[in-house]
Amino acid sequence: MEPFTITINEVDYQVSLHSGFPRLFDIVNKNINYTIGKTDAGNWVYIKHEPSSAVIPLEQIGAAIDDHVFED
């Protein structure tokens, strides 16, 4: 999967696949560095992040990833 950009609330986030199994995604921009994943129950969760990272809209980012992944 090629990296892609999503925009939420006028903020761009670069998304790339961190691992295929379990499926984890790296989310980065100039203020954040997160790895997120989806539980078996379908909830998006933080896996790791840099302590200085700004808070991200996790559910909105997760929904945008879902839209992009299932669009392909």
C-alpha cells in the first residue's frame, strides 16, 4: 500500500502502512508521530506515539483510512 495523505479539519496527515499483520498505520505530520491500529471489535486505538505529539482526531482519521483502504 502506497502512503497517502488525508485532511481533517484543514490539517494534513501522512498515512503509511506500518505492518500488514496486525494491520497498523503510521500517522505523521510536523506535529505528530503516531502508530494506530484497529481492534477486532472495530475500534481505532493508539499503539504508540511520541510524547510531544499533539492529540489527533483518532476516530476521524480511522474512518478516513477505512474509506481509503476499501476504495482501492
